[in-house]
Amino acid sequence: MREPQPAEEWHDVGAELFEKTIKPRGRPAILRGLARDWPATQAGRESPQALTAYIKAFYAGHPAPVFEAPASIGGRFFYNDTLDGFNFESKRALLGDVLDRLCHGLGNAAAPALYAGSVSLPIYLPGFSRKNNARGLVTAESVLESIWIGNRTCIAPHFDNTENLACVVGGRRRFTMFPPDQIKNLYVGPLDLTPAGQPVSLVDVRNPDLVRFPRFAEAVAVAEVAELGPGDAVYIPALWWHNVEALEDFNVLVNYWWRDVPDYFESPSNSLLHCLLTIRSLPPIQRRAWKAIFEYLVFQSEGTALEHLPPHVQGLFGELTQAKADRIRSILLKNLSRKPT
């Protein structure tokens, strides 16, 4: 099986280079040394204990979401053998206690797998972002800032609906990333039951079973990998699948999620659910017809739809505005509240 290729690497990245060159490529990018000057990164280079003390200085004291599992899972937070549950326990715990447990477990192969993921920086560590941030690069108005803390964990390939910038503060991480069109080769698990909200691949990227998942070899052939240390970052475009491995006993990462559209745009995931209600089970000939309609009006792969009409009569199918979004939402709510006839 072919090894993934290294993602393209960039140095001394500023906002202009990021916006005009890196993002338009639509591919992952390693931003080497992006967060090297953060005080948190400097503490992370010193020791896990130093980084723990630094993080604790900002902690507001709220219990945080935590995954915990026996060491026997090998850090892979995943499904159980029957795919109807998980191999870990989801709980809430004081972040300070989690940090202390991680430090106490350094070098202990029998230590439980611990993972505090998607912990909101503004809520749990107020003030952290004022001293450690990449907002000069991420200029969107609405940005979700999170911190991820754990030991040697492995998060299965999944995708986000948003743009993602992930910055390593302590430890080392390996991101293995797959283009969106590889969904057919990633063997997606149950969509109604997911470990953390997003669909995940059933393949263990570290040790893939090509007898059970033979097409995964095709996904690896076009995959890109990013090996990151303290201060390094990776840009992951929206909808790119990514497997995340934490490679040391103590790892801390800060990430930023954002969308390049106004907040009144709904998540495309809602459209996917709506299509399950309306299109997926239609007769094949009707599905093909609707595919043509969507191709023209929504995906517009051959040019702008309805360009023969003046903008003022394109109605809801013209450029989306706040007023149009509100009207569409109202129509959908009204229609979905009706019982089918």
C-alpha cells in the first residue's frame, strides 16, 4: 500500500499569503512555526508540568467534556465490536484534574486513555486567547476557538463542515488527510450514532485491514500527511477527512473553526437530512431528474444559474441575503410541520 504524501509546507505565513495563496489551493497546508512565539507553546516546549501550570492559570473551574477508556484501546476512541455503542466513557471532569492525571501518567503504558476535546477557550480558559491566538490569520467574524488535551489518542477519520486551523502547543501530532471525494473508500460508520457528532471511518489508519476494507488503499494513494511539533499548525479545508494521532504522553492543541459565509447560512448537513426525506428513496429515474435540477440551480458547475433573468426577479434563487434566508427558513418550518398527505 502506498504511503500518504507529505502536505505542502509553508513558512512565515501571514494573512495575505494565507488568504491569497494557501486557501485558494483547496488543499491541506502545513504552516510551520505559526504558533512558535505563543507563551503556551514556550511552556509546552519546557515540560508537560510547565504547560499544565500555564493552562491552569486561565481555568475558570467549569467541568469539561472528557472521554476516558482503558489503556487496552490503544488510544483509539471508537465503536464497540457491534457498532451499537462505544469503547469509551463520556463524562465531565475538572480540567485541572485531567491535566494532573496526564502528568501523573507520563511514561506509564497502563495509564487510561484520556481526551478532553473541543473545549471552548472563551468559556473554560478566558483570557488564554488574548495571549495565544492566530486571529491575525483567521479574519472571519465568527470563529470557534477550542483546546484539545490528552495522551496518546487516535481520532478516526472524520470531516468538519467548517474551515479548520489546528495549532500544536504541546507534544506532537500526525494528521492524515483525505479529499472529500474519498468518502466511498473510507467505509463510513453508522451515521445516526457517532463518537463525537461527525461520521467517522471504520478503518484504523495506523493498521488498516485491507482484507475487510480493500478500497482504503485508493484513499491512501491520494492522502496527505502532516507531522507537527510544538508551534506548528495545519490548515484543513472544510470537508477534508482527517485522522488525528497524538504521539506523546501529553499533548495540547488549539484549533479554530470558521465559515467563509455569513452566519445566516445554514449548515449543509441540514440539506443532507432533508434529502433523506425527499429524494434518496425516489425511483431512480426521478433521482436522476432531481440531480439535473440540483446541478443547474445549486452546484452550478456549468455556469451561473438563471443568468438569463434580471437579478430582481430571481427571487429566492438569486444571491442569498439575510431577508431571503429568513423567508426560506419560514417556508421550510411551515412545510415540515405539515403531516404528509
